[in-house]
Amino acid sequence: MNKKVEIERMIMISNEFYKLTGIADKSPKEINAIELIPITANCTFSIELALKSLYYINNTDKATGHKIKDLYNLTKAYGLENFLLKDFSINEINKILDQLDNAFVEFRYLYEQNKTLTISRTFLKHFTSYINFYCNDYIKKNLK
């Protein structure tokens, strides 16, 4: 598979995980605590794939791993952080990155743990939407 096809596939799968959450059509207040677990896992995987596609379009190698903070740090220089700073403070960005950092791995098994889920539904909704919008737009404009 060539690089262009791989990137297109990555962003399409990212978009599908985002759509599966249904979060775009809900008010954060409508998301109950049980729903929040799979929504967060799927949003985080969507963000992961979007960030990996953004990295790959700008590099010859692919980013690996599931840690959202690491992937964000690899990709923020491609205009992503400036885009986010239009509507999020650096503290808000860091807070949601901390909350999502390993969520794809941890939230899939939350039912086995005796933990309380702490994540801002509003930040989750908006951050996921912004990341997906930016990465889709960037790839559309730059993928050749």
C-alpha cells in the first residue's frame, strides 16, 4: 500500500470512530457516565489515528504508540497547536491531554477496575471535533 492510500485510510477510519461515538449530535449533558466510557475510548482512538495521519503526511516514518500526549507533541508544530489555541487555553489543552493520554487502553478495561472516570464531557466533545476537523482539512490540502 502506498503512503497516500495509507494516510487516506487512517483518516477515514479516524472519522468512522468519531462518527460511531455520536458525540457530535449530543449535548455534553446528555452523555451519561456509562456511555462516557465507550465514547471516550472511541474518541481517543479517533484522535490517535488523526494525529498519526498528520504525523505521517509530514514524515517518512509512522508514529507509533497510543499515548495521546506523545502524538500531540509530535504533531503540534504542523499548525495544530496554533489552531487549537484559537479556542482553547494551553491549560485546557494540557488538561484534556492528561485526561486522554492513555484512555484508549485504560477505558476499554475500566469495568475491571475500581476507578472513577474523570473527564470533561465538554472538552472531550470539542477537542475531538477540533482535532478531527484540523487533521481532515490539513490532509485534504496537503496530500498529493
